Amino acid sequence: MTYVKNCNREPEEGSMIEKWEEYTGENCPTYCSNANCGNKLDDDNKCGAHVYECNKDGKLKSKTIYIVPLCKECNHYTNKNPMKIDDDYLLAPLNELNKL
């Protein structure tokens, strides 16, 4: 289990979900990776969200940017709250995805 916080930045070129799937070898989850959200991740609602790993209180652990599958609501720039991610394997380092 880990916590993440949105990283507000310009979108990357191409689908971050597709790169995430290629890197992890997994299909995009059916539901948002935020453990406190039950939104379904369908084609209109899934995002390869740019996030930082943080503590439960929102303090950043590092400046490493990760991609994690989130719904559009959780990925929205106004969401400043830490989000609980139950499975650490869901975090894919952006610098590794950009090598694909």
C-alpha cells in the first residue's frame, strides 16, 4: 500500500494507459486505483495519471513521477488530496515508460 498525489503537468504524447499496460504487463484495472473510489475505468473515464508518491498526510517522498490508472475525477487538477493505492505494482515510473 502506498499513497500518491496528483502531479499537475502537461499530458504526454500518446496513451499513458497503453504505455502503463506495456510496462507492467497488466491490463488496465476495471476500477480506479484510488482505494477510496469506486469509479469504473471505461474508455471514456480512464487516465494514465501523473502522480508523486507521498505520505498519508500528503508530504512528498520524492520527485519521481509515476503513472497510475485513475478515473478522470481522481485525476482532476483540483484534487489535491493524497490517494491510497493498495497495490504498489500499479505505480510505473514515467522515465521508464518514456523509454518504450
